[in-house]
Amino acid sequence: MPTKSLIEQYLRLRLISTSFVQQAYSPEEWELATLVLTRPSYQIKFKHTGEVIFDEKYSPNLQTKIPNGRTTQFVLVSSTGANLPFNTQGLSEPNNEDHDVRLRDLIVLVMRTFQKKALDAKRKGKA
């Protein structure tokens, strides 16, 4: 399914939940986490404990950054300025780097789209 169709489908559902690897305590420690995107907010939690590590509404200050080059990583900069590094390496089916990069791109595009929709609704007084 083309990426645009997937994003439109997620927008209709108003929710996406996906797994990825989130840097836990040091550059060498990565933990499986879940990212839950809804229209007004997003949440990140560790998969094995269910511990919520981030839960906030979208704001104009929220940024998603992708490092230069071919990578499966991205960094979420929260509205408070916290840097949250993520990685989709080894998570796609079938498991290969091309699919991992596409998964990263899809997560970033959907998150940016949900953020835009939430901010547009807020400006129009719907949120």
C-alpha cells in the first residue's frame, strides 16, 4: 500500500500504535517501546513494563529530526526540549534495511501529519 494511502487510513482511524526501539539510558542501551499517536497527543512507553516515559499534546515546538544519510534512526524533540532518540532497525517484516528505513519514514510522516491536524484544529478552536 502506498505511504499516502496508509497515512490517510491512519488519519481516518485517528490512532496509530507502533513498536520501535527507544534509547533508554545510554547510547549502548536501547529498549523496545511503543509509540501511540492520537489526534490530540502522543505517548511513548516501554513495551516490557508498560511504563509511560512520555505523554504530551502536540505543540508547535515538537520536532522530528532525521539524521543525514541512510539511517533507521530519528530524534523526537519534545515541546520541553527533551531529545528522544529512536531506531526502527530490525523491526520490519520482512526484516531488511529498506523496510526499516521506510518504517521510520512512515512513523515520522504520520506523526508530523497528526501534529499538523491537531494544531490546525486548535487554531480553529476545535481542540
